[in-house]
Amino acid sequence: MTVTLTETSSSPVRALSARVPVAVVGGGQAGLSLSWHLVQRGVEHVVLERETIAHEWADARWDSFCLVTPNWQCRLPGWPYRGDDPDGFMVKDEVVAFVRDYAASFAPPVHEGVAVTRLAPAPAGGYLLSTSAGEVAADQVVLAVGGYHLPVVPPYATALPERVVQLHSQQYRSPDRLPPGDVLVVGTGQSGAQIAEDLHLAGRRVHLAVGSAPRIARRYRGRDMVDWLHDMGHYDMPVEEHRDGAAARMGTNHYVTGRDGGRDIDLRRFAREGMQLYGPLTGVRDGRFTFAPELAANLDRADRVDDSAKDLVDAYIERTGTDAPVEPRYTPVWAPETEPEALDVDRIAAIVWAIGFRADWSWVRVPVFDGAGYPTHVRGVTAAPGLYVLGLPWLHTWGSGRFAGIARDAEYLADRITELAGSGAPTGLGRALAGAAAASAAGIA
Ligand SMILES: Cc1cc2nc3c(=O)[nH]c(=O)nc-3n(C[C@H](O)[C@H](O)[C@H](O)COP(=O)(O)OP(=O)(O)OC[C@H]3O[C@@H](n4cnc5c(N)ncnc54)[C@H](O)[C@@H]3O)c2cc1C
């Protein structure tokens, strides 16, 4: 039996079966990587993607976006980086092409334009997916829906005058699409720092609320920091061995850029060149943005993190007797004389909120979430038989939510899926538990 035909893009239109052994939700690099492994193993499956393949890369990045990670780390299963610039950083269109060409290379059973709106255990075993194309029953389900679901904007944003254009970093495209005038960028994670730089380079007057994000140098002692960290085994370290344990999953990424071949992002230099830096934005009062007096501390902290990464590289070089040029440490080129505490709202024409995302698993009605709403799992395997998550930051290692580590995680899950299918063991929650879960999700238990 088939449900409907709803694909939207150039991929071949396929009929979506009402019953499949495995359903993969999400057609980004994570869902595709898993699909590649399932194809190799001859496991029948579908990939359900509500937009198009590589949607996030194509539609949720700014125009001048480029990877922060070097191209050689773009290694999907059966699809290594093939270009002539392994140490470079692909720009947005190249990333989209990399992922879409990957899909074209093995024709995964992707159904584009199919949104999964609800996932619940089926009373008879397995899972039931409610989709925009009808109901689909699956023995096993993989949630490969990325780690960045809902853009965060603070509640006081609604109190700002309508004339101030407000965008989340996900919606920001280019300096010339913002109205003329000063721009306030809030947040200095990877997106905020790069967007502030993008505006600054275009000659826009930028006010930047500096958060507690760490920074890392692009290069040190003759090599990219990523190369050093790779050699030091950092990218193979499982999350359990991380100093912060599972809390690493919620950490903010270090700011640095791959733009123009890659370089540091030095907020102090920006300040010297005219960018106005503030501490974290705390709210809006009496027509003024207010800021915590933490600018100096946050800049110092970011430098300390950079220094500590360099300490590790120095120790590694020493320990292994590696031949590497000596390089002096970073010397701060600017420091605030006072902590700026306020900024008139009237001065600002546009705001870019770059304060991150929150997860939205509300459509997953399977009791596998912890008190904070994070799916409980071990290497992506949840306690509900046959339900998996893939592609989340630090799911297993640093690279789990990036290009670098998705191949390893996808292979691991493909093995678990194949084993479970071969064992004939039931999946889902069983009749009694599935009934209880459904009742609880409906608010009647
Ligand atoms: C600004 C930014 C910069 C980044 N830079 C780098 C970098 O330099 N290097 C690097 O390696 N990584 C980087 N990443 C991290 C990571 O590689 C990307 O987030 C990547 O898109 C993750 O791939 P994914 O397949 O796990 O998830 P996504 O790309 O988010 O794909 C998930 C897919 O699931 C679909 N989907 C979601 N919900 C549903 C549903 N209910 N039903 C059907 N489909 C659904 C979405 O439409 C989407 O296409 C960056 C991330 C961000 C946000």
C-alpha cells in the first residue's frame, strides 16, 4: 500500500510505503550518512525530509558563510573530500553541493517535502509516524533532525519599537539586506562572531554584546589548530572522557573563522577598528539596552581558553619531539577602559540575535527524554528498542554534530539497526507500555 507522492525537488519521486522496516527522519548529512550504510547492508528504509536535502546548509546560513572546519574533515561514508584544497574551508554553495552530490552518488530513498509531525510507539510494536504525507509504520526509527531546532530570541524583543529590524542569526543573509544604520549583534558564539565580522568588513557600524563563548586560534606553531587537535586524539575522545562529561553537549563553540582561507576572530582588534563592544545584553529599560559589566572578563576568558589550547599543543610537541616553529603567544591589542552599561535603542536600526537555539522534541511521543528534555541515549541508542538519535553535538565525540564524526556514528547505528532487525526482537514499547505512553502523551494518564 502507498500513501501519497509529495516530493518537491529534483530527486526521483517515489511512493512512500505505509510500512517500512526503518524510517530515518532528516535528510541532512546525518540522515544521508546512515542511509548510505543501510543501502550497503541491503536494509530497506526511507529518509523523510520536510524540506530538501541539505536544507539547513542551503537555507539557514548567511551568504558569505564558510566552514570553520577544514575541508579534509568533510568525510561522509563513501564520500571523502575530493577537492584540491583539503586545508581550505568550503563556502556555503560548495557545502550544499558536497552534500547534494553525495546524495546523488548513491540515490538514497529520500522523500523530500515530507514532515514528520508526530512519532509514537505503535500498540502492536514498532513506531507510528504521522507525516504530511500520511501515516507510516516503522520497526525502527532514527531521528537525524540536527541539533538546532528553534531559534532563541529573548522575551523582551517584543517590546522593541517596530522600526528596529530583528533577525535571528539563522535568518541573517548579508549586510546590504539590513536597513542603513547601526546594527546590534547579540552573542559571540561562532555565528555571532562571524556575522559581526561580516558586517564590520562591509563597513557597517556594529555594536556587539560579547558573551562567554570561548575562542581558539586558527593556526599555531605552523599548523591549523584542527590538525594539532586531530593528531592529539581530541576528535576521538568519547564524551564520557570529556572534562565536562555530558555537559559538553550544551557548550558554546569556540569562535574562529574559515573566511578567506581561515584566520582568528579577534574582537579586541575589531574594537580598535571602531566596533563597539559591550558585556552580555541583559534587557531593555527606559529606551536603552542594558548590559552586564562583564566585557573585560569575557574577553579575558576567551583568551585564556585560546591559551590553554596552545598549552596542550606545546605539551604535545614537547612530548612527541615534533619539529615545529616556536610562536609567541597572543598579546591583547585592546582592553575596555570602562564597562559600557547602556546603549540607546534609538541608535539601532537592526538587531541580529545570535544567542543560539533550543531543542524541540515535542513531536516525539516516546518516553526517552530526561528532565531537561534531552533524549537519553548511549551513542545514539535510546532505551526504547529500535529508536535512535544521530547528529547531535557530542552525541559520541566532538565530531558527532559535525562533518568530522558523523561517519563513525552512522556506521555504529547501522550496525545496531541491522543486528536488531536480524534478531527478530520486538521494537517499540510493547502493547501495555505503548498504550500508557500514548495516554500520557494525550494528557489522560
Ligand atoms: C551556523 C552553523 C555553522 C556550522 N559550521 C560547521 C562547520 O564549519 N563544520 C561542521 O562540520 N559543522 C558545522 N556545523 C554543524 C553541523 O555540521 C550542521 O548543523 C549540520 O547541518 C548538521 O547536519 P545534520 O544532518 O545532523 O542536521 P541538519 O542539517 O539540521 O539536518 C536535519 C534535517 O532534518 C529535517 N527535519 C527536521 N525535523 C524534521 C521533521 N520533523 N520531519 C522531517 N524532516 C525534519 C530538516 O529539514 C533538516 O534538513 C554548523 C552548524 C551551524 C548552525
